[in-house]
Amino acid sequence: MTERMEITLDGVIPLLQVGSVPDTLDYYREVLGFALDFAWPGDGPPKWAKVSRGGTSFMFTVDLGTSSSPFIAEKGNGVVFYVIVQQVETLYAELVERGALVVQELQDFGGRKQFSIADMNGYVIAFTQSL
């Protein structure tokens, strides 16, 4: 048998199709505290962008209608992104103060505290304490 080289996966950055990249960027920056890493094109309204906060990043693109697969789910349907945080209560207070759309209040869930917010595109982000 041939020895296989270990292939490591270094991370994942979700690429989310959104109705409006500028509106989505405003929410993620102003309400959720993410920073803009880059946007394309450089002139005019962006059609693609990346934001990050700490070790968590998201990319956004307008729905260009390029998907040919009939099984593509409705945007956001059934998708929840879990973000591990150390100070979940502090983050909850910050995001509530900034006007985040809370869909699950801060609560104890399976021995750890967590809460969930949504964006205007139907995507849900759950913030949870590390185990």
C-alpha cells in the first residue's frame, strides 16, 4: 500500500448569497462588529465581499443566477453557523445593544450558554461558549 500524505483543512469561510451586498455589509459591520476585509469591484456597489471578526469570516455575493443545480435550497433555509466565543454573555449584551435580530435569547443549552441572531437574508448565527 502506498503511504498517503496527511492533508489538512485550514478552515472554512462560508460564501453566502444575499439580496444586497451593501445592506448585508452594513449589518455585519455596524451591528455585528465585523470588519470589511475586501470588496469587489472597487468602484460602485460591491457584488462580492469578505468580512471578519477575530477568527470568524464570511463572504457575501449577490445571487448571480449562476447555479444550475435544481436542489439548491432557499437562501438561509436550514443553515445555522456556530461561532465559538469565550465571553458569550458580553457578546450577547453588545449585539443586543447594537440592534441585532435575536432569534434565540441567551440560554443554557447542553451545559453551555448560547444565543442566536439572524441577518436580513435569513441566515442564522449561533454564538456559543466553548465546551
